Amino acid sequence: MKFIRFCILTSTLTLGLCFTAWSQGNRKIIIDQDAAGPAGTDQESMMLLIQSPHTQVLGITVVTGDQWLKSEVAHTLRMLEIIGRTDIPVFAGAEYPLVRRQQETELWEQEYGTFAWLGAWTPRFYHPADQLGEMPEGLPTTKPSTEDAIHFMLRMVHEYPHEVTIYEGGPMTNLALAISIDPDFPQLAKELVFMGASLSPDTSDPEFVNTPRREFNLWFDPEAAHITLTAPWKKIVCTTVDISVKTRLTPDLINRIKSSNAPAAQYIGKFAHLYGQYNFLWDELASAAWLDPSIITKTETRRMDVNFARGPNYGDTLTWSDSDKPKLETQQVEIQADLDKNRFYKMFVDLLSAPTPKAETSQQ
């Protein structure tokens, strides 16, 4: 394992992207994502990983979160068609959290207050789980794999023991199910990299002002997050809300990307939109920091879990230092605390402006 420096050229052949990666040949990764679309933080984070010429995306496993599962699968298949990477298989995972349900959450809000974001349950975006909702990019013609997401992940870590990074950009339901089926899953993986958790973010975002420890990916399925975060992974890296809100998707970034004729750039240019308070590059930062760890300028290590007691703090992030950790099993998590924004923004633009890398010759 070593650091190498590599470059890719944009379609203009005049602007290069160079960054350092932790690599030994192509780095294998499974993307587990609540893949809302089109564009947006979920799809853009996946595209950053796909656009890297030194990343082998073994597959995309999908879980209900920001949208319903069937909708997310369709948006992902269509994105892969548009950018020319239909060689990457897509696997449907969990359609519902392990325990939490929509109706009880609505009752919970009556007692403890409303949420700014409920993902697939958000009233203004709601549609039944078996419907796709709006598909402005068009319906996909390709189909997801007939294998389910959980067994695909298990199969891959057994086929490539200690080589596969698990990237988690949504609720952890698929990971918890994989751990429950095969407790060796975390130890067979190389590492877990995830966007989630909230500690004390410096933001006026209404989602975090009154409840700074509530973060959607962990909150949506607290039991799954507990199972996942307390499992014996070799390494866990976390991109929190605290560092994510230091970033911002701006019209300038979108314009710089869509000036390229590359398929990914044209997809972003057509479907990326600005949403007031919700223009943070949440999942994109987690992807970029995995591709180039030097983007992150400060980290700290804490023990992490989730509050799954059925009270006002159900789903909140819990953290401890080693000196005050609980007696029950917890794992150390590397928490990203600060970043080089200019370096990150350049990487974000350059990767999404670049020609689509060649498809992997092997199929999963």
C-alpha cells in the first residue's frame, strides 16, 4: 500500500486533474447509497467515485432513504446509462428501516416536534413506495441485478477479502442486514467510509439548530446504525454534518462543470439544482476524501454509536473519548474535522468534467 500521484485530462485536453490517492492498482469499492436523483448529493457522490480512473466500483447497492428504493434504483440505472457506465451492476436492498416506520414517526413528531427532512416520507415529496415519482431524466431501459444488495456485498468481501472499501452514503440498513447474516462481513472488508452523524455543526440550517445531534442517515434507521457502528470494522472513517456544512454547491461550480461536453458534466449541467439551505456537498465530500485523503486537513478520533431509546433523542449521534466510553462495545471512528475547500472544489469540478473512464472488462 502506498501513495501515488495520478492525473486525468478533461475533454479539452488543456486542463488536468492531479491528486494523490492511496492506491495499489485500482481500489475496489462498493457504493451503498440512498440514491435519490436526478443529480443531487447522492448521485454526484457516486459519479465522483465512478469518474476516478483508479477506482473499481464493484457495484452500487441501494437502500431507501432520501427517496424510496424503487425510485432510487431507477435514477441510478438512468444515471449510469447517461454517462455510459452500464457495466456497473445495481442491486436493490432494503425498502424499509429495520424498526422505524412512517406512521409512528408522524406520531413521534406530534409529541417531540417536527423534522425538517424525512427522506422518502417528507410530505411535500411523498409518493407510494411502489411508484417511481418524477423521472425528468427519462426512464431507464436497463434493469437491476436479480441478486439482492446484501448477498452481493457478502459475496464480494469473500471474493476479495480485505480489499473492498464499503462506502455508505445513506441509512445503514443494508450493512446491518449483511452483518446479521454474516458477522465476519466487517472484518472481511477493508474499511467502512460513511457520510453521517452530527456533533455540533456551525450552521443556521433549521435541520440542526434545535437538534444538532440529529442527522438523517443515522436517524432514519437507528437500530441499523447501532449494529453497523459497533461491528468490528478494521477502520471507520466518518464525514459528519459538521464538516459538510463548510462546503457549498454554487452556480459557479455548476457552470464550470457544464462547460465540458463530457457525459457526466452534461448530466450535472442539466439536472443539478440549488435548494436554498440544502446546497451542502454532503456525500460528495465523503467520496472525494476517500479518493484523496489530503483534502482533509484535520481529524479526530472518537467512539461512536446511536441513541435508539424511544424518546425525544431517538436516532441522535452519540460519541465518547476513550476516557469516558461506555463498557458496552464501541469502535473508534476517524472523524473528519476540516478540509482544504479549494482543493476539494477543484477535484469536484475536474472529475465531473472529465471523459467517462473506460468500463471494467470484468462483470460481477
